[in-house]
Amino acid sequence: MDKSELGAFLRSRRERLRPEDVGLPSGARRRTPGLRREEIAVRAHISTEYYVRLEQGRAPRPSAEVLAGIAGALRLTDAESDHLHLLAGTTPAPSGLHRRDVRPSVLGVLERLPLTAGIVLSAAFEVLAWNDLAAALMEDFALVEPHDRNLARKAFLAGGQPPPAIYGISDDVEFREGVVTQLRSAQARYPSDPVIADLIRELREGSAEFSRLWERHDVQIPPPLKKTFRATPVGDITVDCDSLAVTDRDQHLILYTAPIGSGDAENLALLSVIGTEPLVSHRDS
């Protein structure tokens, strides 16, 4: 716990607030900027004396619950709240639900990257956004109900024992292992999220393979850097696979590319031209 930095951070956040920001009358001119310490204490449901000692760097470590109350009273952003917990040496209480709304700037990146297939995945492996080349490489997600755009369901509940490789990928075994470990991590981050809880329950009940992997309690499997898609209209395409974290929404931007000048790059370019339409063979009559 960094008491002095914690106190300075609390003061800086309190002094930036105006009474009207929290529904208080502005009243007469105040001698110091921002809200009074007692006003923050009341909103955080703690004693004024304890809050004063926190700002002065003299208080013992606050609990996660107390910090959550202070974060709400100071109207902290998610990043500021995480920083507050870091300074206090505590773990922030997990948020309730995982984010499914994709930032417009990320959607713009998807559309502007040339000869790159890209998707955005949620913490629950839902495909939230995609570009045309990803639709051609994998499937046209626009024709699929949102419930069925979940890659975890596709990997484990597609039928058959074991289920067929999702999109014919070469690293199907590693992908499934990664799904399990990342869902375990998501469960820890969002223990009260019914979507994640229901998904894990569905997978455990519907897939013996998922249940077996789940009971291993594995964590942190390295993501694959290359994979081959074997079910495309132009044949096998081997791509580099890069996962970029969108940290403020706990999402990942997955990009599939091929080295310039390679046969795989040529196949990606051909795929971008034909889109989701299957290749048709024409013969002279």
C-alpha cells in the first residue's frame, strides 16, 4: 500500500469534482476547490475521520468494499478505480457483465486493413464484429444468429465425437484448450455474469471433451502464431494469427494475415475478390 500516493490521488480526484456534479447545490463560494472531505465520506458510507486519514496517508489499508464506495463517490472511471485499488494494494471487485459493444474506432480498423481478415471476440468467445474477408475465410456471420456466433460452442458442440475442426483449422486441439483456459479466466473476472456461467454449464453438459479439459484447471496456454484454414473456397490458406487486446472492453481483435508475395497472400487476395460466394466451375458447351 502506497499511503502517500493514495492520499495524493484521492485529493486530486476530490478537488476536480464540483458540487453540481454529484447533485449538490453549488451554494456560496468555497474556500478550497472541489468537494469537501465530509461530502465524499457521506457518499462513500464511511466516517469523515477515516477518509481524512486516508488523504493524509495515515489510515490502515481499506477493504475492497470501502474502495468501491470511494470510487463511486469520486465518480472514478474504470481505469481510475483500478489505479486506486493498485495504490491500496487490493484487488478490485470484479465487474458484473462482460462488454459486448465494440468501439467504433475498432470497427473502423477492421474495415481499413487491406488483405487482412479480422474479427472481434468478447470475453465469452462471441464474434462481435468482422470484416468481409473474415466472413469469406470463416463464415458469413451476418447469416448466423448471435447465439450461434460463439466460437466456444462451435468448437465443442458441433456434433460428432470429437467435433469436427472448426473452420477446418489446423490447430483445432490447441484452440479448444485455449478456449477452456480463457473461459476459466473469464469466469474469475465475471463471477456474476449469467451469460458466461450459462455458457460454461452448457459446454460441460454437452461436451465430454470440454468437461475433461475443464477439470484439468489449466491456465495460460500460449496462443498460436500460425494456423491453416482448410475449408476455404480457394483451398488451404496458412496465416499469421495476431491477437490484439482491447483492454478497456476486455475484448480481442484477431487478425489473420499472410506474408506479402506468398502463395497464401495470393489466395487471401483471391478470397477477398470472390467473397462468400463459392467458386463455380464453368465448361464450354
